[in-house]
Amino acid sequence: MNTLKKSKIVFVIFFAMIMLLGFDNKAFAKKNVGVKNFNVKAQLMNDGSLSVTEDITMKFDGKFNGGFKDISTRKTEGIKNVKVYYMNNGVKQEFKYVHSAENGDYGVYEISKKTDNMYRVKIYMPSRNVTRTFRIKYTLANCGKVYNDVGELYYNFWDSGYETRVENLEGTIILPEDVLTKNIKAFPHGPMNVSSNILDNRTIKFNARDIKSNDYVSGRIIFPREILSKSRNIVDANGLENILKQEKEYKSSLQKKIMREKKLQSFAKYAFWVILFIDIILIAFYIKITKRDTEKYSTQMFPQECSPAIMAKYFKGSVNGVDFIATLIDLNRRGHLQIEKIDENEISSEKSSKRKKKNKEDYKIVVIENGYNDKLHPHEIYLLDWLFKNSNYDGSIKMSKLEKIAKKDSFKYIEFSKEWNKLIKEEAESSGYYDKSKRPHGVLYICAFSIQVIFSIIIMTAKNAGGILIFMLTFIMLIFGLILMLRISDLAYSEKVKWKKIREDFKNGQYLAYSFEKYVPYLVSLNVDVDHFQKFRNFAMSNERYLNNVWLMSYFAFDSFTRHGSFMYWGSTAFVNSAAGGAAGGSTGGGAGCGGGGAGGF
């Protein structure tokens, strides 16, 4: 890939991520239920019970069987008189209670007990990409608390822990009797935008917006104890002083939290622009240091002498079973081992019924000891020694036996493969095929990745959308770092260009452009299909230039290049596949008051 292409890809990714941040998340939303409005009217009675009416407007994005509403009986004496209605343009349609309903049912609801103090009301009304409003009415017993000096109601409108997002919540508490407003105090609890307002002598309203999964909304009010004249929830102690102390501490902690969040948001904003600026510099620097002078890479030159395994290492980045087979073919070409096709009668006489069923031909490898010379690479010497040892030191071993070692004696083959790959890597590096000068830069980018992961999380915690962009950029830094750590040198890049040209010419039938007889092992490593070798075989068998090549003709004599009848087939089966290939949620609680719950779809 040339520098211009790399530059285009990097900047396309970079600006695509910026554009993604500008789109409404709804464009990418999956199946989801959201609450547009949640209006609660809670009438406090003289006996301390609450008569609750909830109007919940749910937006169904996707296909659902209906919605659910959880109702908590925490710190109450239970729930009764549950009714469910569907509100359609002001018209109220009552739903029927059933003990058990099925998905697809319409106009019914069921009540199940989730925990000791949590009930789920499932409302069956198939909904798809539509907004519906339901009304749920019920009574919670004994919610109000009476102290010696004051009366108290601490009520949870919405619990935390629900995936359903609430756009707007309005909760209204109505006292049993009129009292002087100066004797009423209201304390809102929840997200920082929650507020309370005493409307008149008996009405208190609480509001909150944009309630997320970790948010809850509660309202606490105190009033003259006399209005709960029939309550049985009596505490024989003064409560006013303690309540005011608790609320003062809560307000103080909330103010500290607000200050921390403001500081965090300020830091996040600063950090976002600093990191973005640094990343732009790092991207530009990466493009600069990875620039190659492509004009000096002539495709007319022949590649340097090296083994198929070394070529595979810098060309593909790894060595596998195909390269093992390619190395055997190359060693055969150079006279260091013989490859002999085993007669089918010999195979059947050995009772190899499984192989016979597969119709896969077997071959015998014979190591030629006097073929060793200084032209062999260390990894080739290691391979020949390994073959010799596994042949019971007679130099002859069948491919079927090598397959058995690779699959059934995997530890032995893994040990060989690790050492063989290590030698190949060392030779590739010592031959100048890897750019070691860029590795310190790779460490720099990986360090940048590690640091930016932390900062991106901090920025996202501060609810800064830029944190998403920084988080994405961190992985670009990681990719850049890994590329630089594994970057091939200009020499290897030049060689890759030449090998690609050779492969393409071979596939296109330009058989006279090169002396392809010596490139056969390399083309195996380059994953050229056997069909192309079959075409080359047909051409070479009738061409005077190739007919005079003794090795090529002897190889063609036993390799017919069919799908199951080619020596190369072993590279794609026995070794490549062996050991060598080296919207619902649930309540997590709310405030310290009674009641609570949440909602969602099913």
C-alpha cells in the first residue's frame, strides 16, 4: 500500500469518526423503549396511604408485545386496587387483569412478583414504532410517617437501574388537608436538575429531566403531623431536627458533587482539545515517517535470492503450513531432498482405509545427507535435521507420518514450529527485511494509546461527547504502533512489489516473462491456486524452454496438480489446520423513601 493510499485511508477514518459524532444517535439506535413523559399524581390520605395515578407515555422503537411498569412496596404495607388503562387522545380504555398472558395478547395485563417488595405489571398491547400512553392506578398502604413533632412522606417516583431513559418526569403529591405553606418543606432528591415547588396549601410538585439508568428521583416532604390523624406508622420520637440535618448534609454533598463535575467538565474540555491536537500531529508524523519512495521500486528487476519461508515472512507477516510445503519443494528443487509419490497399491497394503476414502495421494520425503552445503539457511538446516530425526534416522519419511505428528503429536510439532518460525524471523531481520529504525516510534504510539485510554474514559465520564472521538483515536494510535513495530523495510517493500508482479504474470499466463521453474515453490507460498499450476504444467510440457529443465519435468511427473492429487494439497490440510497454525433492566434502588420502580418494554 503506497503512502498516498495510506494517507487517504487515515483521514477518511478520522473524519468519518468526527461525522459520526454529529449524527443523532437515534439514527443508529437498535430496538429500544423510551419514556417521553412520566406524570405521577400521589394523593396522601389521612391514614398515611397513597392513592397513586401514573400516566406513562412510552415510545416503542421496534417491535414489542407491550410495556411493563415495576412498582415497589418498599417501606409500605403492600399494594392494592391496581387498575390499568390505555389513554388514546383523552379516551380511557380499561384493560383486563389476567393471571397469565401470552405474547401477542391485546388489552390485558398481569402482575408478577419479582422480589419481596417489587411487583411487575406487564401490559399486553403489541406495539411497533409507535408512542402509547398508559395509566396505572394503585394504592400503597401506610406510607406516611408520624413523629412527635412532624409528619413525613418520603416517596420514590423512579428507581435507578433501568435501561429505559425518561425524558421528563413530573411528580405531584397532594396532602390530605390544607396547611399553611410555611409549615410545608419539600426536598427533591435525584439528578442535579431535579427540583421541587410548593404550589399551594396542599400541593407539592417535583420535576426532573433526562433521567438515565443510574439516576433516581425521590421527593421528601414534611408537614404538620395532625393531618395524618389515622396513620398507624407512628415513631415515638422527634424527627424534625434529624430530617433537617440529613437534608443539609445531602445538599452540601450535592453542591460538592456539582463543583467536582464542573471541574471535571472543564478539565475534560481542555484535555479533549489538547489530545486531539496531539493526535493530529501524531497522525501527520506517522504519514511522514512511513512515506516510501515508490519510484525506485522497479518491477523489472528480479527479486533477491532468499528462501520461500523468508519471503512469506515479510510478504504475509507470518509463516504457516503452506510455507512448510513450499520449503520442501524448494529443497527438492535444489537437490537437498527427494519427493517420491507412493504407489496406491502400497497405500492400500498398509490398510490406510481412511486415506483411501479421502482419495489423497501420499508422498515420501528422502533427505539427501550429502546435499548439505553452505547455501542452506539455518531454518532449512533445522528442517532437514528435524525430518531426519523423525524418519528414525534413515532419512525417509512419509507425508502421512508428518500429518500424524502434526495432528496427534501436536506438542512435538508445536515445538518444531516455534523454533522454525524463530529462525525464519531472525534471518528475515538480519537480512534487512524489517525496519528496526521505526520500532522506537512504535513504542511511542503504543504509549500514547495507553495514556489516551485513561483520558478518553475521564472525558466520557464528564459527559463530553468528544470522549468517544478520543476513544476511537486511541485505537488508531495502537494500530499505528503495531504497524511500526512490525514494519517491513524499504528493501522488503521493494521485494513485495516484484513478487506481486511475478504472481500476477504467472496467473495471467505470461510464462515466458520469467524462469518460472525456480519460482514454483515461491508461488506455492504466495497461495497461487492449483488450477494456475495445472495451466502452467500443460504449457511447460509442450514448451521447449521448460522441457529441458530436469527438475521441473521430474516434479511434473508425480504432481498432477489436482484438488486431491497434488503435493501442494498437503499444505492446505495437514499443517495449516494443525497445531502449527500458530431494553430491560431492573431496579437497583432509589432514594431512602417508600415506593419506586421503573418501566420498559418486552
